[in-house]
Amino acid sequence: MTIKIDKKITGYSVVQPEKEGTKDKSATADAKREASGNVVQMHEKLERPDMLLGTTYKVKTPLSEHSLYVTINDIILNPGTEHELRRPFEIFINSKNMDHFQWIVALTRIISAVFRKGGDVTFLVDELRSVFDPRGGYFKKGGKYMPSLVAEIGDAIESHLRMIGLLKSNTLDEHQKKLIDEKRAQFDSYANKAEKADPGDFPTGAQLCIKCNTKAVIKMDGCMTCLNCGDSKCG
């Protein structure tokens, strides 16, 4: 078939016959692209499955006689493959106390929308935990300070993200644990008190740690030291 060229030629190239090795490499590359294209990532248009895995966290605060129950449902992406991921998909908060019903429903819908959007959702923890109640916060069991009810919901979300692996657990290493155990035993010997069975109970009069928000800072060897996270003013 003859083709008439009525425009100026700007360039040309010679077509070479494909070799067998070239065809194999091209087919392999196409297969890899096809396989990578089948990897499902979290996005807002992802349809909700009929069943999701859920975890419920009980939140008991001195602000109300009724507990809050925070339920986070997860979706499993690419199940049974090397790309299998567990990601939060939606959140529900239930309680007998109806005083906060409107803003709790609004909060759960916004957080669920952020979950479904995909990407890095760990920023929610810092955003929620930085909310302060103008009437003042409270201490949880174990001496951890919560500036607001919203912050405690953020704390529950943080626990869940650590459980599914989105956040790394900030546990102490063996050396830090040994040092804290020694400091705890030394303080108890000075105070002539036996060490309590509950590791969450810290000495009476301990101050609030600005690093881990736990009432566990005592003066040891002339230096303020936290018995919970090991933070020390002396380094």
C-alpha cells in the first residue's frame, strides 16, 4: 500500500527484527507490570466487603459513668499474597451516654473517610492526642495523663495501629529496662516499701513525665528520672 507523505520528515529509524531473547525479556517485563498492576492499594473507591475484621477497645473515663466502646474494622488487601496488608477501614464509637452523640458521630465519619482515603493515616493519632479539654484532663489507670476524651480516642487508635503494624512499638531495650528496674528497686529501698505487684503503679508523689505523659518521674541520684520510659534530665 502506497502512502503519500505531504509533510516535512523530521526524523526516521530503522526497524530491526526482534530476537528470541528480546521477546522473552519483553514478555517478562509485561508480566511484571501486569502483576504489579493487580496489587490493590487502599483508596476511597474501594468497595466495602461483606465481612471485616474488628477490634473493640473499652474507654473508661472519670468524665462519665458510662464507658465508651471504640470499634475499628480492618480490611485485608491482597489476601494470600506477598502483598497482603491489613489496613483500618472504618471506626464506630458507642456508649450509653448520649451527651456527646453528635460530635462523636461526626468524628467517626471523618476518621472513617480518612481511613478509606489510604496513604499514611498515622497522623490522626497526633492530631487527636493534641486536643485539650478547657475544663482540664484526667489521669488514666497507671498514671498516664489524658488531656481530653478526644485524646483518649486517639490513644485507642494508636494502640490499634501498633497492633496491625502501622506504627512501631516504642518498647525499651534490655539495657533501659535493666536501668529502670534498678532505679525502681533503689527508690523502694530508700522509701522502705516493697515493690508493688502492679508495674503500672508508681511511687506516691511522682511527677508527670512530659515525654510519655505518665506520672512516674522521681528524683534519683539528684536527677529527675522517669520510671516508665527512662527519660532523664541528666541524659
